[in-house]
Amino acid sequence: MENCFHCGDECRTTVIEHHDKFFCCNGCKTVFDILNDNDLSYYYDLEQTPGTTPFFQEGKFDFLENEKITGQLLEFNEQGTQVVSLLIPTIHCSSCIWVLENLNKLNPAIKTSQVNFPKKTVRITFSSEELTLQNLVILLSKLGYEPYISLDDATKKNSKVDRSLIYKLGVAGFAFGNIMFLSFPEYFEVNEFWLDKFKPVFRWLMFGFALPVAFYSGRDYFVSAYKGLRSKILNIDVPIAIGISVLFIRSTIEIIFDLGTGFFDSMSGLVFFLLLGKFFQQKTYAFLSFERDYKSYFPIAVTRLLKNNASKTEEQAQVYELKKGDRLLIRNAELLPVDAILIKGNALIDYSFVTGEAEPITKQSGEHLFAGGRQQAGSIEVEVLKPVEQSYLTQLWSNEIFNKNNQSSFQSLTDSISRRFTLSLLLIAIIATTVWLFIDVSIALNVFTAVLIVACPCAIALAAPFTLGNLLRIFGRHKLYIKNSSVIEQMSHINMVVFDKTGTLTTSTKNTISYEGITLTKEEESLLTSTLRASNHPLSRSLYAILDKNNIQTLDDFKEDVGQGITGVINKQKIKVGSFNYVEKDAKIKNTQIQQRTAIHISKDNEYKGCYVFYNEYRDGVKDVFNSLSKTVNIVILSGDNEGEKEHLKTILPKHATLLFNQKPEDKLNYIKQQQQNGKTVLMIGDGLNDAGALAQSNVGISISENVNIFSPACDGILDASKFKDITSFLSLSRKGVTIIKYAFIFSLVYNLIGLGFAVTGHLKPVVAAILMPLSSISIVVFTTIATYFTGKKLNHKSNVS
Amino acid sequence: MNIIYMLLAISVIVALVFFTVFIFSVKNGQYDDMYTPSVRMLFEDELVKEKSDKQKNKSIKKPIIFKEQLK
């Protein structure tokens, strides 16, 4: 078996030999030719088989003829110069970068192109006078780099990247270094003439550096502490804000009255380390988005039919412009963006992503079609019932859950610790001060501030960011991409896991097919395959894919009754393939079991033979996942599909699991809400748009995806489908992460006690504070990093074994 | 020893210059994509080599536009 020189796939049915190389299809060969003819064959030297098979659909990008739409897509549009940024999910290697950045060799109208690999975008400057955007997109698609253009692109506001944390970190680090440097002479307390003379200059310089640290870099802590106090929560930022302000005020007073150097070095160091922790716990996956809604799934435009005096014309209309009563033309494999009535043609709509129903549904003209379905058989004509924002599906997004910030309700471990910590800290400070008031009044205030300074919970505040940040990266390496670190902490509290069925437990790529009935002869089998070959119905395609294709004959006659079945004739032998009612004309048996199962029935010369039954194929290790999960959590399955799979599912599920079918998107959301009111912490695992509400309502919503670059609904995390079996490990790892944080708390409390020893006795010198503070922070960072590294290794080990 | 005022001033100015350079580079988005430049850097040589090869038998090629070919 040869492998394709372009895409590396095995050449199965067709092998094309060309230039001493093998290609699996014409598409791959064409790309090779284009690149070879234009001296771009370096593409193949850079990486082995770097290509992607181009799938090009005629007319898919016709909407780019509409200038309004192209205007929205272009970033810059002046005569002769256009700039566009396109998302290309297939970008995956350095060859991709190379060829996309050398597009100007293919067409001189392209001036420059620049790839952003992590984001999988290419930014192209071109001249639309010589090359329209449509042709540019077609060129890219022909090369196997088809841009993903969705409704979201039309509404995109130029979202500004928030870089303030980096600036704050930069300011703090800059000031920290300089203040350390300036306070060096005083650390050694050398009583030297010149040093004494220049002391005030050094000190005021330090003060100057400390100003932006306290008022710019540290601002967030004050804001957050204020917010916390106002809602009567003693969060971790309260003692930090106290620490920063005490450090700053005491140091300023010391400098003004020439009492000492102050603690500006400790203060800027503290802020620097805290911000570093904040920075570290952010791990962004540039190529993923956790905030997507239906807009990134829907197309940007559809074909609208205009009636002018009996002559029909087509135009590309923006989805937002569609009104009630408009006529639309939906081609094969196109998505219906509005609720509509079917007017003409045979609709076979795949709703699996929208409702969770596994099989495409046949609709007759006059029936309602809901937005979000994908047409599977030929073109249809529909009339718009409701515009896109008011459609049945998009209504889900008006649910309050999508506007609520549910992070606020979650109290993190750090915050709950900080309550006790702050109270005891204040208590110690007050007691120590009162004691010193009796011994030595002059030192009492010193002690009070020293306690507040040294106990500033830098190490505690760092424990969670570093542990969770590390786990975030470990999860990311194992293809569970988490939105932010607080999600991991929530994951450790999970006691109920809710699964969607279609697309989550089952794979979308494969179907298990089994035959029931009278065994077919060789002749009949070849008749069947020859007939199936001519059909475009998804079930026929998947059945055709598994059958033996040795004796394919030309059909004498072929008839397709869309939505019913197909008839093929060879040598006067007639075979009928399709639904039960189509195959068996006088069907008396209206067996419900036959109705609910997905099957292709076959009859030859009007004699019923049997049927191929399609089973949903479950992901690898579903049973293992259920078994290991059921030890610690409740398992629930909410499916939008019918009950056809119920019996089968029951066999792989643990006994006390809950199974619910025919669940609408709102039902799923409400079910989870209800469970949460009963005190459950719910992890929802889903995949489609119909799970979007449930994913948002649940404490942690993880969407599972075969290809993480393509659409997934808004969620807290995206799990690559191949890692489905690791769900249990991820949950237990997040629990271990929380344990590590607890140990780190104990660790940092020890440091605080040592520091308090100095403070309470009135011996806290700037140099001690300057050493103790970074030392405790760094040791916490080292401890959490090592601990998470070793726990993470278990995951490595486990996935290697299984 | 009064020279120390000048030295301090210089050291602070130098530090500030580097700091502003850092801020501006962040602002311009230089740190947004940390991966692609590292790959792109390695292409440069190959491109030059190919260009010189090409110069010899360079013919004016028709730009590729698929739309026209399809119709």
C-alpha cells in the first residue's frame, strides 16, 4: 500500500502515479502540480507529507461576491490594497507556514502574507483589483487551506488584547531590580562618609521607583480588596492590600523623618512575585475560544432567491438581513441559519449537532425546518419564518445563564483560608502592639507595622496560582484545554457527571453496522454495492464504505426517491434499498422497534431480504470511564435522541446511573439547575449546540471535540475526543492539586511564623524582610512545581499503559 | 564624588530607555506570536537559494486564478 506523497494518507481505492510519486486523489495531485510548477516544491522538503487533501465545494464561497460581506471581512480596504485575516484550521506544520507566506509566488496580486501559527490565522495583503477576495479564498481552498468563515466574523468588533498585566509586571520588575540595586549599600550598613552623604538621594530615588509599583502595579489588589470588603468577604487580597499599604506608608514616613531606609525593596518584590503568579496561572490557547456561541457555527451568508416578474435570480444575502418571507436556496451540505418552511426539494436534515438526534431526518415540503440543521441531500428551497436572532435554537442564548458570571458564586480555597488568616493576623498585631505599649511605647508602632508587613501572605497567594497554573499546562499537554485555573479547583469538588450521548459518548466518524436477515448471495451483494455507489445518502455512504467493492457493475437503471430509498437494476434483477416502508410495500408490521432503529432494508425482486442495522459506536473506554467514575460521582446521561439506544446503554452503565432521553436543550439546562439546588456540583460533558445551555449552567462544562480547531460551544474546557478515557484521571488529578495547595499553605504558614518571631520581638530589619519574603515565595513556587510535576507524571504513565 | 549624581542619572535614564522599549514592543504585539518567527527564521536561506536558481530560466507565468479556469 502506497502512501500519498502530499497528505500521507494511505492510497486506498485510487492510486495516481505522477512524477514518480503516488497520490491518493486528484485533489492532492493538483496541489502538488501547482506547487511544483511554481517552484514551491520546497514545501515537501521541509516536512514529510505536509499536505491536507483539499475538499472543494463548488459555490461555497459565492457569498464573497457580495461587497458588503467582503467589506466586513477586510481589515483594511483602500484602492489597490486590501488586508484580510483568515482563520485556517488546517495549518499544522512549518511547511504550512512556508507555503502560506510564499503565496505571492502563486499570484503576484498577493503582496505579503504572514502566518500566526498559534492562532492558525494568515494575514494577507493583496490587491483586489487583480485578485478578488473570493478568488483568494478559492486559491487557498484548492491548496488544502480552506479558511473558516462564519457569522461571527461579520459581527466581530476589534477586540483589544488586554496587556495591562504584562505592563504591570514590567513596571514592578523594573522597579524591583532598581530599588534592590539602590538599597544595596544600606544592606551592609557601612558607616562611610560618602554613603551617609548620598543616603537621602538614594532613598528618594527608591521612593520614586516605588510610586508606580504601589499605585499602578498594585492597584488591582486594592480594588479587589475593596470589592471584597464591600460584599463582606475577607478575600486574600485584603491582607495583601494591607501589607502593601503598610509597607509603603511606613517606608515613606521613615524616609521623610530620616529614620531608616524603609521596605521599598520588599514591597516591589512582593508585588512583582504576586503579579508573576497571576501571569503564570493564565495559560491561553490562542487557537481555541471558550466563548463561542451559535455565531461561529452559522454561515455568514446564504443564497437568496429573488423573484422579478417570473424570472428568478439568485443573490448572496447576509444572514442578518434575512426577513420573514424570504426565499432561500440551501445546497447540499449547507447549513440552514433560520427557522423556515420547506417549499421545494427533498430535505434530509442532520440535526445531530443541534438537538443530539443521531440520524438525519427527512422532511416533506410544507414542514418546518429549524435553524442549525445541515442539508444532506441535494438543494432545497425554503421560506424564512423567523430571522436568525429569533430562531428556535438561538433563543437558548437569551437564557439568563449566558449573561451571568457564575465565577462570582464560587469561593476558592485561598479565599476561605484568607478569612481565618486575616483575622488571626490582625489579632496578633493588636496583641503584640498592646504588649509593647507597656514595655516600650516608642517601639510599639514599629512592631504593629512589622507584623503586618512580615505576615503579608505572599506565599499563600502564590500557592494556588502556581499549582493550578502547572496543572493547567499538564492538562493542556494531555489535550484537555481549560479556560482558566479556577476551573481546576471547581473540578476537584465535582460529585456528579452529566454526559450527552450523541457525539459525546458516541463517535461521529464511525458506525457499527450489522446485518440481520437472509444471507445475501455474492451476486446480490455486488448488486447492492453497485446500487449504493450511486447514492449520496449518508447511510448509503457509510454502508458502502464497509462493503466489499470487488464486483462493481454498471447499473441498467437507477432511481432515487429522496428520503425513501433507492432502486437499482442490473440484468433485470431489481434491488430496493431504503426505509422499511419503501422496501416492503404492503408493510403490515408496524413494529416500533423497527421504527426506532436506524437501518437500511433490502429487498430483491420485491422479496424482503433483511436489513443492515446501524449502531452508534461508543468511544473507546466508555465502560471503563463509567466504572471508575461511579466510585466517586453520580453518573447521568441526558440525550436529545430517542430511546432506541436505551437497552444497549444500560448494559455498559453502572446500575444506579440515571438515563434520560428526548431532552430539549432547555430540559438539560433545567435538569442541571435542579441538581445544583439539591447540592450537587455538576460536571457537564457535551459537544453540540444543544448542550450549550447545560454547559453554561453546570459548575464545570467541558465540551468534547474530535477536532479542537473546529467549532465547539462555549464552555470551561475543551477535551480532545481521543482523551475521553482519561476523564477520571483528570478529575483525580485536580483533587490532588487541591491537596498540594493545602500543603503549600502549611509550608508558607511556617515562614510566616518565623517572620512573626522577628516582628513581634521588634527586630525586623529591612534586610531580613528583603530576604525572607522572596525566599518564602520562591520555595513555595519550587515546592508546588515539583509536586505537580510528580502527580502529573502519573497521568503520563497511565495514558502510556492504556 | 559629586559625579555620582550624574552616574545615577545616567543609570536611571538607561534603565528607563530599556523599559520604554519593552513597553512599546509589547504594545506593538511583538510578543503575541512567540512561535511563528522562530520557524520563519529558518526559511530565509532556502528562499534566497531558490531565487537565484530561478532567475536563469524565469518565465512570466500566468497568475493562478481558479475561478476563470472553472468557467
